[in-house]
Amino acid sequence: MASFPIFVIIVFMDKIKIPLHRKVLRIAQLLTAAGAADILLVGGYVRDCLLDIPSKDYDLEVYGMDYDAIVAALSPHFRVNQVGKSFSVLKIDNTIDLALPRREVKTGVGHREFYVEADSRMTFQEAAGRRDFTINAIGMRMDGTLCDPYGGHDDLRHKILRAPTEAFCEDPLRVLRAMQFAARFGLDMEPRTVALCRRVLPEFATLSEERIFTEWQKWAAKGDFPEKGLELLAETGWLACFPELHALSDDAFTLTKRRCAEAAKLTGELPEKERVIVMFAALCRDFGDVKTVEAFLMKMKPPLWLVEHVLPLIGSRRPPGGGELPNDAAVRHLSARLAPANIQLWEFLYTADEIAHQLPRGCADWGEKAHQLGVYHRPPEPILLGRHLQQKGISPGPEMGKILKKAWIAQLDGEFSSLEEAFTWMEENHEAER
């Protein structure tokens, strides 16, 4: 099989740089030679390029060829995975998605009940009409020219989220996709599409928990304007699908939007997993108690690590501001209570909260002290362990557990900082109890 190095060319279109992988161009050449009537890049890749956002998610749509002819043309040159044959989708070298235009006929309730039929004779306008939003219904040929039957490029410029056609209503998940798109790109939904979202509100119950979480995770991981996503849920009536959010007072909801907006600014450089933790904690901060937060999260069946990190963050209070400096013991105890989260994530969350409430800043002092003590990213390691007690003749059991628990608290309080000091502490305290 041919090998293609990573290489890009730049096509200039309306002064926007459009990078194309050499492999994409080769695929287009092979398919054109085999009789393709048209080949377009579609979907998120085109949208991101127009927004000058780097993207490697290539999606090609091929017109004028059937599925088997495409496989025959590309198989001698690439690894062709027919993983989506029933939907007329191919994956090339596990990196490039290729599909035929297709018709989708809704056969039931929800976002899964569809009859799909490929039709290579469709026009791009017909095919693009089934897409969720105009910003994702733009096609681009290899020379950089756009096919934009629904005005998606203008909508991008004006930051408008618009459904191309009423086919939008066939998939209720699109409302939650709208939520995360609004958060990612700072978009507002136009009135007709808001009405379509309200029309499909009764179908929320048909959505799987996993798909719901996927959209919320994108809101958290990629949203530079998370408040826009929350406002869209409120405007479309879909906030009612999340009772814990819907129950917030107007003031609390406004503060939640501010907190999330500030958290997004503060966590822009964090690894994605850590940013997601802080964003969900910012979202849930005003739910009232940890049990309510846990119920909200678990309904979406998120990965367990998210719940394990968010709950201790929510359960720990914002520090007092106004110059009240923390002592070493308080910071060490906080680091232990937050595990498996840490003071770094806690500082991001409550700094965002302080800004949202326009309160004096107190988190920075705690973060600085945590850095000094070496507990910013994790609590200290326990000094006195079970094996040390066994060396002193104490067997595993309730007595050992009681000693270790007290020793851990004493260590956090600063009563000892070495194993030798720990043994001295144990002799003084344990013998006294005996």
C-alpha cells in the first residue's frame, strides 16, 4: 500500500487558510478518475476551518459513485474499513471518514429510529438539508470553493445557530448538540429553531443517558462560552429536562452562568479531564447538597472518576476572603478532604465563584500555602503505616486501624513530619491511652 507523509497544502478562500492533508487530495484524485461527479469536505472540518480552528477530522461526501465502486477505487491504495456499510460509510486508514449522500426517513420516536438509504444522485442541497445546523451544512471542494445552500457561512459570521430545514425535528439529540455548539462558538439560536427545539421537547425521554452526557462533556471540555449553552437550554424550555438546574432561582441561575463563564476562562490551559471536573463542579455548585449533585450526575451515567472528583469539591466550602490567612494544618486537612480531587482544582472552582459573587479573593492564599507545603496537587503521603506498627508488635485489626486514623490526623495537624517523630508521637499518645 502507498504511504503518504503528513503534508499540507494551503488553499486560500476569502482570506481563510484551509489546510488539506495530502492523503485527502489523493483520495479525491482517485475517486475523480473512477467517475465521481463531485467530492466535498463536509461537516465539522469545514466549519472549524472557516473559524480558523485547527482540525484533523476529515469527512468526505462522494457524489455519482456507489459504495462498491468507491471501495474498488480506494482499496489498492489505502486500508478501507467498511465499518459503516449499512449507512454507506467508510473509514480510510482509520483517519478519514467517507460517506455517500443519503436519505433518512424517521420510522419511530427518538433519535435512533431511522431508515437510511444512500443515493449518490442527490444534490448537495438535498443531502445537506438533513444536517443539524447550517454551520454544519457547508461543503468545500478541494479547490477551496464552498457549497453553502443554507447560508451557514453567514451564520458563522453572525454567530447564529439555525436549522437548515424542519428535518431538524427528527432527532431530539440535536437540541443538546445546539447547547454545546452555543457554548463552544458563542452562538445564539434564531427564533424559528428555538420553536423547533420546543416542538421536540417531549422526546427528551427517548435519549440515552450516554448520549446526553457526551453533549454535556463537550460543553464542559470545549465551551469557551458555557453560559451561552445554559441560556439556550432555558430559552428552548429544555432546562426543565434537568430538574436540579431548573430548580435554581433566577439569581442562582445567573450566578451559575457567571461562575461557569469564569471557570472556562481560568481552566483554558488545563488538561481536558481536569477542566471537565472543574466545569461540572461550577455547574453544580448551587444545587444545595452533595446528594443532589450526585443524583444529577449519575442520571447521565458519567465515568466514575468525574463523580469521585466533583463531589469532594462541592462538599468543601469557599474560603473566607478579606485577608484571613490559612494555617498549615488547615491547608493539609483540606488537601486530604478533597482527594481524589486536589487544591488546584478547588482553587479554580472557588476563584470562579469569588469572581461571580464579586467577593474578596481568598483562594489564592490557600493555593500559595498549598504550594509551599507540597500539597497543591495531592495530599501528603501518610508517614506512619501498618507495617511500621507491626514492627512494634501491633497486629492488623481494630486497634491498628484506630492508631493509623489518629496518626493521620496528627500528621495533618503538624504534630510530626518524619517516621522517627511519628514513633515518638505514637509512644506518647498510644501508651497514654493504655
